[in-house]
Amino acid sequence: MSLTDVDWSKLPAPEDDSTAARVEGTTLPQLELAATDGSKVHLADLTGTSVIYIYPKTGQPGVPLPDGWDTIPGARGCTPQSCAFRDHYKELSALGAGHIFGLSTQSTAYQAEAVERLHLPFPLLSDADLTFTNALDLPSFEADGQTLLKRLTLIVRDGVVIKAFYPVFPPDRNAADVMAWLEENPA
């Protein structure tokens, strides 16, 4: 089985804790996040439509995931989710997504390995200091002493969250769900 071929029926699905309801309509905070392309991104200042998929942690070949990773609802699937956004990048852009980002609490250096290995055509953003997480009160969990984010995808227009997908499961279907929503809700 490859990293992108996962039997989702054997993994625990996350439950809806109303995070989407409290995040939709929120104006993004004025802060900058480090990106894997070397830039600093001010999400609140981006114009047009942006898609930000938030994920717990990408694994690295040869490095074990936290103990019990597959028993944490929604933890597994960061690579298939990123690959789906990569594979649908052109379609998402054609539907008006001017900016696409992945976001996690991992360091930019750690994320850079995933961008290169997975050939992602968009940058990943680091919220290692949890400023974005805390400002939006994003759902998180602890694993091996790390604060990790629960999987959530935001569609933002001119700095305001207009749609939040949560919980996201299975993660490899997330990009297709975002495309369907963008088709039904053009800018």
C-alpha cells in the first residue's frame, strides 16, 4: 500500500465539534506566517479567494509517526490530502482559488521536505508558534508532546472565512469537495 492508498474504513473518523460554525464569518488575524517558498504570508491581506487546508502532520520516510497515530480520529491522511490538492491545483485555480496553502504547526524546514518530495505547486505555511491557531481557536490535539491541528479547510475571500470544511474525512476527498463548493459558490 502506498502513502496515498489508505483504507479509510479501518481508521476512526473525526467527529464534528462545531468548529466550522464558529470559524465561518471570522476575519483572519493580522499576522504573518513563514512559507516554504521563503516568503512571509499575511493571509488577512490576500485579495480574492484563498484555500487553506489545515492538517496535523506530514510524515517523513523512515521517521516513525507518533505512537498510536492511526487510533487518533482524523490524524492519518496528510500526504493523501496534500497530493489531492496538488493533483487538482489547476482545476482549483480555474475555479477562482487564487491562493492555495497547506498549514500545520510543523517548522518550515520540516515542511520543505514534504513540498519537495510531494512536488507541491504551492507553499506550506508554518504556525509553529501557534499564533494563527490561537487567534482562530482552531481545534488541536497533543501527540508525542506536540500540539497538532485537527484537519480543517478554510475558504477565505478578502480576509474573511466564508466556508469551513470540518471535520475533513476522508482527507483524500477534500480537494474534490472544495472544488464542488467553489463551482456552486463562484466569487
